[in-house]
Amino acid sequence: MTGDNDTSPGNEVPAPDAAPEGQPAGNDQQQARPARSGHAPHAAVAPGATFVPHKAIVLLLALVVVASALVLYSLWAFWPSTTEAKVQPQYERVNYFGGKLVVSRETLFFLAVALGGMLGGLIHTLRSISWYLGNRKLRWSWVPFYFLLPVIGALAGTVFYISLRAGLFSPTASSSSVSPYGFTAVALMAGLFSEQALEKLKELATDLFSERPQGDED
């Protein structure tokens, strides 16, 4: 006959604070939980700090290559004629993607130097992209810079063209008496080395204009 306190095998009564095997009991279970309030927050990632993924790299390279081909074709199409005639025609016919255009020679010079500067900016872009890809350091923050480089090159080439025409030729000289090679070469280098070109323009402006007076608020 068994009593109320029978502890034979199979009849053991677990203690009230007992926990299943493998888990801490009572207050130990609460102590085992990590304190959420002590976790350090994740650092915020700055815009443009992440790396460019592979698909975006392929798309970026495709856009730059297509833009380079388009600019190069446009430069060939709008190149002013360089015949041996003493007097060049004031207007020329241009075949651009099958369309027939009649453009003045002055306009062709502006287009040639702008396209030359844009081509220099695209060369700079391709060189920079290849360097960062080779070193696996291409980040999103550089992408807007690559799209703006051709625009900066076109603007810098045009500014240099106007400056050279104003300083090296008389005001009455027309485009029929000059060659586009020299101006386009300067524009191309201005796009390829835009920082140095703009610094040169700054030096010319400093020599041409007087320095800004220094006031109390400077």
C-alpha cells in the first residue's frame, strides 16, 4: 500500500519551479535573455557611400560608350571644311543621320569645339571608371560626376574657343580664315583636363581683372 508521498519510479512529482530539460528555470530564464536596451544602434550609411552593383556598372559603361560614339560621329558630321580655297563658303551642307542641314561656318566652329570638349570629358570618364573598377572602389557618389564631366568639357571648350578668338584674332576676322584643328585640340584638352583648364582660366582672369578689394567683412 502506497502513501501520499510515494516516490517510486514513474510517480515523481516535479517541483513547482522545475523547467523542461535544456532551459533555465525561474529567474535564470529571464537573465538569459539579452538586454535589448543595451544594443548599439546601426550606423547610418551616407548617401552614395555604397558600391555600384554589377548590373548598374554594365549599364553605366554602355551609356558612356554609346555617348562617346554619338559625340564622335557628330564631330565628324559637323566638322568644318578645310579646303585649300582662299575664301571658305559661309554656309555648308551637313548630312546628319540622313538629314540634310545647311549650317553656317561660324556655327560649325562652335559645334566642333563643344563636341571636342565633350569628347575629352568622356575620355576622362572612361579612364576614371576603368581605374575605380580595377581597384573595386566604384561608389554611387561618383556616378553624377561622370555624367557632368562631358557637360563641363563642352562648356570649358567653348569658353576657351571664345577666349582664343578674342585674343589671337582681330574682331573683324571671320571663321573662313582660321582652321578648326587648333581650336578643337584645345577644347578636347580642356575637357580631358578640366581642372587644369579652369585653373588656367582663373589665372587669365586674375591678370585681366583687378583683384577684389579686401574689406572688413572678408
